[in-house]
Amino acid sequence: MDIMGKPDKIVDSLLVISYKAGDRKALDLLVRRWNHKLCAHAYSYLKDWSLAKDVTQETWSAVLAKIHRLRDTNSFGSWAMTIVTRKALDVLKKQKNSKSAMAEQFWNEQQQVPDPPDTKTAKMERIKAVMAQLSLEHRMVLKLFYLEEYSLKEISTIVGVSMNTVKTRLFRAREKIKDKLELNTKNHEKRS
């Protein structure tokens, strides 16, 4: 990835270098720049703000403990996202019956989505509703690729799977969204 195309990466890199050189304010700036993003990423896995905040706090502890070993300062963002992803997944693994909890969460999300009228906003709501039906793996690659604008290689690192797996998940997620939107449109037309 071309670093010149990503000014935020340059700023992050300079902040990491400054912190490694002893500038404590650089860490404060990194936290301000990344805390909300890391917390939102943890929330996308856990669907619980309290747990997401705890995971984010644990992530910052790990970042502090390991930042001096970070060789490629340009990769701070994907490195921190990898840490928060792994910590969020650890929490999910520790939760009893995490599969049934995820199924219950899925059901609750579906109950909260109203049948909107046909507008641009309504279409976005339908897309969100369809995305909520996807598996966690599919939702994550979509979010990281389209919303966070990470490269396939960075997503591979963050999620901890091969780049081919990321490509496959991204393809399948797009196909599932397309199929479900078409089905929803047909069902909506039948009701009208």
C-alpha cells in the first residue's frame, strides 16, 4: 500500500516513533486518534459497549507493553486492530454458549428492524438488516474492507486468516447480500 496515499498512517507512524523516543504526549494523541475506532471494532464483535470498552482498555495495555517491538511503525493501525480483534474473539470464546448467545443476538437484531418505505435511507436500512443476517466472519470482512478501507492483506492480518480466505469471505458476503436483497424486494412487492 502506498504510504503517501495515507496521510493518517504517516501521522500514526510519527506518533509511534515519538513515543518510542520518550514523548508521552505522542501516546495521548495515539489514544485520541484510535480509541473510538478500536472500541467500535470490538463492539462489532461483542455487541456490548461495556465489554467493548473493557477489551479496548486491555488492547491499550497490550499496545503499551509491545509498542517498542513494533518494527513497521506505518502498520500501527492494522497492528492495533489485530490486537483488539483477538481480544474480542477471546471474550467470545470465554462466554458460555457463545453460539446460542450469537443466535439470540441475531434474532433480537432482526426483531428491531422495521419494514421501511422505499427511499435511499430505507434501502440502506434493508442492507443493514441483511448484513445483520450474515455470519460474524462475513460482517467483519465487509466492515473492514468497505467502511474501514483496509486492504485485503491488512484484513488478513487483522482477522488472522489467509488473504484467499478474506477474498472468499468478501465474495460470499456480497453474493449473500445481493441474494437476500433480491428476495426481500420480491417479498415486499408481493405484500404491496
